[in-house]
Amino acid sequence: MPAKPGDVMPVITDVTVVVPAHDEGDLLPACLEALTVAAAAVALPVEVIVVLDSCRDSSVSVVPPRFRTLRVEERCVGAARRAGFAAASAGASPTTWFATTDADSTVPPEWLVTHVAAAHDGADAYVGTITPDGFDGWPPGTGARFARNYEPRTGHRHIHGANLGVRADAYAAVGGFRTLSAHEDVDLVARLENAARPIVWGAHAPVRTSTRRAGRAAEGFAAYLRGLAERTPEETG
């Protein structure tokens, strides 16, 4: 059941982070190194599960042994995230925090500290922001268009799989990630909202995310940026 005013939320005792990856051998090392730093900053056990989805590159070989890996052949980011948390659920409890990011992203050192603090303050979910890693090579004005459309502030309404967390019991109560090829993050948050789960829309630990032109999800962040790049000045103001 959703928390009510005055309820005391169980203290988070452990964290599981799921990272879906499809042919991300070039970017995974930086992602996992950043997660190592973030895990060390929170005084809790942290397990990182890298879900290798239909990988045909070096992704398998660049994951250090300290990380848990799961191989799937889905070619679907929603299915990959779901598989990762399904693998974690056997050992999860109401005091487990589930977090997820993307293989082309690097979390800040305070990332998990921020998520866990939100949980201890009563949140069932934390929906965070991102910071693009630059717009070199994009048509002039693309970065400015992104900035005009993005609100990196507390109370924002952006949703990114690169910066998302949820209590394990709340995740299970709404059915978890669905096997969607895109927008599985938006879908999950919508169901959490419909279930009246308390959500923090935070901006204190933005995740740095690749602005590559060719993303892994057909309707993901790269596709959004391509759409911005193709707009005329009249369309963007």
C-alpha cells in the first residue's frame, strides 16, 4: 500500500543497480567506474547487474568480475531492465532500493546517496535529471534548443532510464518494467503515479548522458536529439 502522511518508511538496507547494455563495449567501462565510486559513497551493500542484451561486441569482456552479468537475447531495453530486476528480486525485500542507469551514461559520486536519502524521506521512487555530454558535431543550435526545452530543477517532469530509482516493493506492486522497446521508464513512472506512490522529482544528482547520434533504442534520447536538430528556428522560438 502507498505510504500515508505520518507513516514511518522502512530504512533502506541494500541497493541493486541494473544497467542494460546492447553493444556498449566502448562506453561501459566509464559507466561502471562511475557506479563503483557511487556505490562506495553509500554505506550500504550495493549490487550492480549488467544485462548484456544481444551483445556482439566487446561488452562482455569489459565488465569486471566484481559486477554481476546477465545475458539475454531480447534486443529490447524494457525487457533487459525487467530481466535485471527479476534476477535481483529473489533476494530483495521492502528495504531494497532498485536503481537503474544506462550504459552510455556516468552517474555522479553522490547518485546513490541522493536516491537513498529520498527513500529515507518517504519516497517510493526517485526520478532524476540528466546532463548532456556536449553537442560537438551536432547542427548549430541543437544544444540551445535542448536547454530551452529542459528544466533541470526540483519538481521537473522529465523521465530518464539513466536516472531512476524505486523501492523494490513499490516496483513489484505496479508490475515492474514492461517489455517495451522504448519509453519503458515513462510507462513505469506513470503506473507509480496512478498508484499514488510518493515520487521525488529530483535534480541534485544529474547523470551525464551521451549525446551520440546513433542510440540503441529507436525512440530513445538520440532520436529526441535528432528531432531537435531538425527543427527550424521558427519551430523552437
